[in-house]
Amino acid sequence: MSTGVPPKSGPGRGVPAPAGPHEAGAHDCSTRRPGATGAAPPTSRLDDSVRSRAACAEALLGDPAEPGNPTGYQALLAADRSAVPPAEAEAALDGFGINAEFVPRELGGRFDSAEGLLRVLRPVFRRDTALGLGHGLTTFTAASAVWLSGSTEQRTSLAGRLLSGSKATVATYETAQANDYVRGRISVVPGPGDTWTATGLKPVVINLRRADALVLFCHTPARHGGSSHRALLLDPHRLPATRYRAIVRPAPERAGLRAYVGAGAWLDDCPVPCDALLGPPGSGMATALRTAHISRALTAALVVAALDTALRAAVHAYCAERSGAGRKAQNDPGSAARVLVGALVDLLLYDSFAVTTTRALQLRPAEAGVHAAAVTSLMPTVFIDTMNGLATVLGARLHADGGAVGAYRKFLRDVPLMTVGHVGTAAARSTLIPQLKRLAHASWCAWQEAPAGLFRPGAALPPFPYGELALAGGTDSLSGTIAVAAAAPHGRGLVERNLHGLAEGMTAELRDLRTRVLALPSPAPGSAASPAWCGLADRYAWVLAAAAVLGVWRHQTTGFLADPAWATLALHRIARRLGIRTTDPPPECASRIHQEILARFTERRGYDLYATPLAG
Amino acid sequence: MLSRPIAVAPDGRDWAAVRADLSAHGNATVYGQLAAWQPDGEHSPALRAVLGRDWPRGRVVEHAPSRHRYIASRLLLKHTAAAALRAEAADLEIAYGLTGRPSVRGCDQIDISLSHTDTLLLVGLTSRGRIGVDAERADRRLYGLSMARSICTPGELTALDTLPEEERNDRLVCLWTLKEAYTKAIGQGLRFPFTAFGFELGPLPGGTGHSECRPVRLCRPDGTPAGGAAWSFRTDVLHVGDVAFRVSAAVRDAGLGRSADIDAATMLDSEIFAAVSEALAGP
């Protein structure tokens, strides 16, 4: 399936070589290994740092807008039209050794932090969400369940298979108010001897036909409590053909992720050996939820890459119009500039929260689940609002089928499916809401700031704490950052004073939230008060986003992120979304952001927190 | 398929039809009369509880007609959303996005849109993605005011010129409401240039009994189909009292398929909830 065709253009394709004290000895990223699938990753050729690996992935994929690039928009969109995976892009990623990024270092791979993985995968997601999910994140999510709960044999065996090029996939539990993408339940019951048998239909399992490992979350006959769930790790090729089948269905013409969602799993009294059980009895739901913390944090962080491309497409249109090519267009350039400023601020706002959450997996494993659920719940709003805002700048260009605008349209279609819409946010809120009363009691009146490391993108992280990643910790140190920021001196200039006032507003909002949460009857599924709880959970998520912004700004000493302009506008936008009355931010804030938008566009740097050099 | 607008009154008898449309088609549009949705007294605790954070503030308080319209439209919006979710209106908070677009905070199983003009209040709901609705008096004069060029694409202008003179204003009002509905669905309203996209209106279907409900297709500015398969549109003429209104709706389907259940009471997953609660209780 992967042809491993070498790229047409030369090394780097315009991407500057990564620099830094630990990254001397630049590697050659230009050669894709022919027939890479199944081959060992070329780890020896890679400088091992995250920055270097991310730059290598970017260089390998090349300038996405270049017409002849086999891993560019033209090829990716053509594959999508045919509902097939983009073979050359997959081969390029195999040649890079993408699977090694999913395997912990102690098991022979290169995974040592979720933040590192997000940086390596962002180049993929900037070009094609479906490719990133189907040829990346899905395998990692399935594997994470095994790294978290698998036996030594299961971990070693899966690591070996992934390092030799296998894919893994996962069939999650059907959760409340399921849609077509998460519907379906599999049940598992004790069979003869020490075996088990599994029965059920899961209509959509990403990449199922190409997966050599399937993590299956199942229900048991026990109706309540921890023992009602089990997780299995199966090799679909070793299941009896009469008892297991990958049900193939043609993707509807307009369906998103269409190259990867064409099959579902059908099992009928299918025998399962006892060594396929993942984790001890009763740990199925805990494994699912702890895995979800990781996948939610990464999904949120990777959606930022799609927004990055969408913003670049709009800036391209804006610059073309300003240069005179489109002077007849009726778009008001002042309005377009405001939209672009808002889009970059929202992107940075969301990235602050997503990266902070991703770092929390390692620095605050007991509370990362709260942040992961909260950042997930904001994604549909941030994504759709930003994309729709950028549409006003694109105007009639929106109808173009190719290039970055084609990618924009594909993101608009694919990302809601990747995050499974309301079902994803409802599951996230189901994790968050039972913890709100405890958080209100224990954390929301604390004056202790979260550790500085949480807010320093790219800074060193401790080993991934698989054993300490809590299902639910009921604590949150992130919100403490707001009170600390509000209590700090008022700042030097007008912008900092404005930001300080906004931080005080967020402190008041958190206090009000605490009062409301403590006053409501305890939440419960089926309760009439559920919408009130969901409303408060949404407000809390925005407050956490504000805390992440304040934390990232406070802990930078140089560069754009240390400038209060972006943080001021970010908190202003959050305040407006919460209905908090504010004064207008100083006009120099927008000027500063506008300048940054044009500088990064001209210098070909990403619009995220890392501002890394891009291939195009 | 988008549903025909349903008339609703505050007595609640019509909500079953709204829920039936949502269940069958994933969308519903309702309308009410301003006079019917105005509360008898503006200072009752019950009204304050239902409006919650939507209690009129700022300039809207000072001008009585604006305040009445504001309160009536929010009451219709909240009661419609509450009926769809089978929830209490007082438990819902309407959130406003940065462009003023309303949503039910924390309840993203439905999307909502609001429009009001003259004596008509209009609310759209969908469980499939995003919705925008718009209403104008059908007799609003647009044609002949040099507005056609700022509203229409070249393709639409050509189609307009082929119509008999007496039909042109109605066509323009129809296009205007469709464009408003589309741009409200994407949360942009007039910020989105109306000449960057167009509509092709099919012939009136014979014998449907639905006045002025034409098939609608999204087009590029040059009139070629825009391939917006995710979009559905509907435009109707409603008669309220002795006034005719042009009413249009636009829905973008997110492509996630049908959600049979959108009730507020069941949106928290009981198994996740139990597992998290159990972990917090812990040993």
C-alpha cells in the first residue's frame, strides 16, 4: 500500500536546519526509505531532540502548496476524493519512523512525552487531519491503553509490532447520546475453560482493516460497578473468520475521514484467549478514561495545527487583496484585519490551554484529567468560530477546491468527526462535572500557582508517569494561577494594567462559580439540573483557559509570548464569551498581533506557541 | 430536509410537534407573535428566573419597545430550547459568541438561531450541526433601491432580470433572507460578503400546499453549484395576522449522523459518571 517514493525536491525544501545546543549535527531528512512499511525506523539518522524530529517531519512532508509535491495538498485532496489513504504521505511518515514516536523509549521507541509527540505530529495535522488521525493518533491512542494497563508481555509484544510497522486501532465504549461514529456495544462473557467470548457490532472502527492490534472496550454481564467493563487487546488476524469480521461499508460521498472509517468490527460469540484481557478484572472503564486523558489532550493540541493552516490561508488571501490583486473585492480590509487578529489570539489561547494540559499529563498527573476534559469541551466552539470567522476573509475564494483552501474545507468537514461532536463534549463533561463540588471546595479558593514548568512549552519533562495518571483526582492547581496573577503588582504600562484588570475579573468569575457550584444539588445523570451543571462546567473551562493564558504569559521572559498584548486580547475574548463586562483593550494590542501575523507569514513560521519554521 | 415552520404559543401545546420535527429531521423552526410572547408583568420573579443572565441590561432597558421585543424573543428562544431538551427554561443559560451568535451554554447537542422583525419572532433549532434563520416582511421594499448589486452575485442578477418586474422584489427579499440565514449559521451575519456566494431557486413545486417553498441550491458567484452538500435550505412565506413574512432557514450538517436522544437529562454518561464518582470516593 505504501510505495515509499522518494521526494522530488531536495533536502529541507526551505526549512531552516534546527538550531540549539543539543541539536548540532543536523540529520538528513530528505530521503524516504523505499518500502518503509514493515522496516525498522531509521532512528540512527535522527538527531534525537523533539525539535529536530518535528523539523524533520516538516521537511519530509515539504511545501504543501507545491503542485508536484506527493505529500502536498494536491495529492492529499486527490486521495480524499477517491476515499483512499494518501499512499505517498503514509510512506513518507513510515520512512520517518512515525510508529517509533508512539512507543515508549524503554520499549525501544522514541516516545517520552505527549508534548514531544504533539510537536512531531503537528506537521502532519497542518496538512491533513485524516492522515494524522488514521496514520498516527489512532495507533497511539490504542497503544496508550496498553502502555497504561497492559502486562509486560502485552507491552513488549505491541511495541515490537509497532516498531515493525503495524498499526493499532481502538473501539471505544458507546457513550451517552451516541451518534453514528461512536454507536455500538461489544459485550464479553466467560467462555469455556479460561477463555472469554465477545459479541457485538461496532460500525465504525478507524483503520480496522489495516490494523494488527485492536483494543476493544467491552461490557460484561455485571450491571453496575467497576466489574461491568473489560478491555481486550486482540490481533484481528488471529480471530476465527466465522466469529469475527471487519464489516466494510462504502463511505458516503460527503463523509469526513472517508479513507479511514470504512470498516466496523462484528463479533459473534468470538472466542478470546485469556491473555487478551487488558488489565485486571474491573479495570476496563479506568483504562478507557485514563487513555482518554491522553487522547483528549493530544487531540485538542493537534486541532490547533488545522487552525494554523486555515489562518495562513486567510492571511494569504488578505495579503493578496492588500497588494492590489483583489482591490475590487468588497471585503473591508479593516474588518479582515480584525478577524485575523481574533483568529491568532484564539489560536494562541487554545494552544496555551492544550499545551499546558499536555504538559500536565507529566507534571500534574493527578489533575490532568480535569484539564483534558475542559479543553475538549471548548474545542467545538473555538474551532468552528475561528474557521467561520476566517471564511469572511476568504470570501469567494472559499469555493476553491484545491490548495490551502481545499485543506480548509476538508478540516471543516473532518475535525468535527475526529472529535465526535457533542458525544465527545458530553463524555468530557461527564468526567468533569462529578468533580466540580470537590474542586470548588478544595482548589478554587487556593492562592497557590501551578508549577512554572506547566507553562513553559518545550521545557524538559519528567518520565511519563503511566502509574500516576489518575482517573479522577478532584484537584486543580491551574485555576490558582488566576488569583496569583490578579494579586501581582498592576504592571508597567496601559496594556499590562488592562490585563491585570481582566485577571481580577476572572478571579471574580471563579468566586461566583464556586458559589453557584456549592449551591446546586449534587449532580447526577438523569437529574433535571444537568443543563445547569453543564453550563457551569462550560464557564469553568473558559476560566481554566484564561489561567493557561496568564500562566504562559507570566512565565516567558523574552519574545512575543512575553508581550502582554496577546494575553490581554485573549482574556478580553474569554470575558466577552462569559458575558463579563470589560473596557476595550488598548488599540496597540491589536496592532502588535497584526504585526506578528504578517511577520510569521512572511518568515514562514507557524502560528502556534512554538512559532517553528515551516516548509511552506 | 428542513421542516416547515411551526406556530407556537406560550401555553406549550405545540412543543410535541417541535420535538417530532427534531427527531425526524434533526431540525425545527418555530415562530410566535410578539404580542403573545410579551409577559404580562416585567418584574415577576418567575420571569427573572427564566431570563437569568439574559435579564435586559444597558441601553435595551431604556427604550420600551426594544425591551419588550428583547424579552419576548428571549422567552421564545429559551422555551423552545427547553422544550427540545426537555429541560426547565430557568436551568438554561444562553451564551453569546463574539459575533453575538446565541447557543445554549454547555448543551451542544442543539444549535439555535433567532430572528425577529415587526410582529414576528422566529427560532431555528438543529441537532445536526449549525443553523441560521431569518425573517423579513414580505413586502419590504428592496428592489429599485440600488441594493441588488450589493446583495446579489452576477448569476443572481442575471436570474433576477429574467423575472417579470412584479416578482423581482419578492425574489430579492427571498435571497436576502436566505443569505442572512446562511451567514447567521456560520456566525458572521453581514460580515460575510453577500456577493461571495449565491443561490439558485428552483420552480415552485406544484400542489404542495406550502406557499412559496422553492428548492434552493448554494452557488458560486458565477452561478455554478458550490458543491455544498452539507448545506440544506428552506424558504417560506408565513401569514401572521394580516402580514406576510418571508422566512428562510439554513442548516449545515456536521456529518455525524443521527442522534436519537438529545434530552438534557441523559447527556451525562452514567457509566463515566459512576466511575469518576467511585474513584473520587476512593479507598
